[in-house]
Amino acid sequence: MSITLRTPGADDELALGFLYGEGLLRDRAALRSVAHVGPERNILAIETAEPLDLSRLERHFYATSSCGVCGKRALDLVATLAPPVTAAVRVTPDWLLGLPDRLAAAQATFAQTGSLHATGLFAADGELLVSYEDVGRHNAVDKVIGHSFLAGLLPLAGHVMLVSGRASFEIMQKAAVAGIPVVAALSGPSTLAADLAERAGITLVGFLRGDRFNVYSHAERIAAPGQAVY
């Protein structure tokens, strides 16, 4: 059993995205059913074709990722969950700079409260495919990945993900497992998140605000003016 504090709604997507990001649920065929159970219908029961390796949920490497040795071990463990991302997506600076406004326009609850995180998934042509809000930044990412899992879109080789907060190690792990080639954040990344992005083949963009941003890894996916994009 796993317990999380979340904003109600899209519970199926949240749970399935979490399991996929942890490497526990690898494809749609492995899922048999999802159902709300219990007296208050606040427990999500997931039935899979094969037993899950729940030892992965211990998250022992997150709690100690502040030290160099443990950080290296964390990177090694993520490498066992997913191969490096090699998708040849390229985007322009102007295209990236337009993403925050597109995500903000979809944040209805944030507009009312000012206190929720959001994650948006964009196609390479700029279309906002799906967005979710949640009190937890990782939950919002899980909901996007869970939606993609149910829609049969994984891996997300031709997509860009934008998160409204900082880019943490956990978010980059989820992106790596989902095969997302470009991750952008309105705030900065942690050092371990940037290290993971470099190692996982992900283009990591931080401080995407106003008319500027920083690129921390794999800048080859950011096209210069006049270069072709795809």
C-alpha cells in the first residue's frame, strides 16, 4: 500500500503514473482493473496481471540523495528503470518562452487559490495535450504520465513537459522513465536533477520566465534562430 496527500481528482491517473514512474507497471497490458473501494471510496485498488515488486516503493535512495555517494547510487538506480532518451526533438527559444502562458491559461484552480502546482504536456507542434494541477508537484507529473499511460502514448518521445515549480530529482526520474526528451521548469533544478538529466539524455530547461531561460543539459535540442525544428 502507498499513501499520498493529493488534490482530489484524476486518482486513476495519479496512481498509474506513480507506478509507471517507479518502474512497477511497464505497459497497458499489465493492468487489469482500477477501482475505488472502502467505506469512503478513498482507496484505489489496482489489479495487475502479475505481482508488483513493491520493494521499489521504499524510496531508500531519495532520502539520502544529498551525499555524493548516495547521489551516484540514485543515478545508477534510475538507469536500471529506463534507457537514455534519444528522441531527436528540437524546439526554438521563442517556442519555449511561450509555454508558461499556455500552461497558466489551463490552471483554473491556481487562478482561484494561487497555491497549486501544475504540469503540462506539449506536443512538438506546441499543442497543450493535457495539464493537471495538484498540491504536490510530483503528483501533477504522475497525473500527466498516468493519463499518457491510459491513452497508450508512452513513451513520450516527441513531447515536452513543463512543470510550474522547480525540477527535482524525482520529477526527472519520472520524465526519464516516461521517455520525455525535454523538461522545462519555471524555477531551477537541483544539482542531482541536472546530473540525472545529463545522464538520461534529457534536455533540462530551468528558470523559464519572461524572455530568458537556462539550459542545464543536452542543449542540442534547442535550435538557434533559422535552424530547422521537428
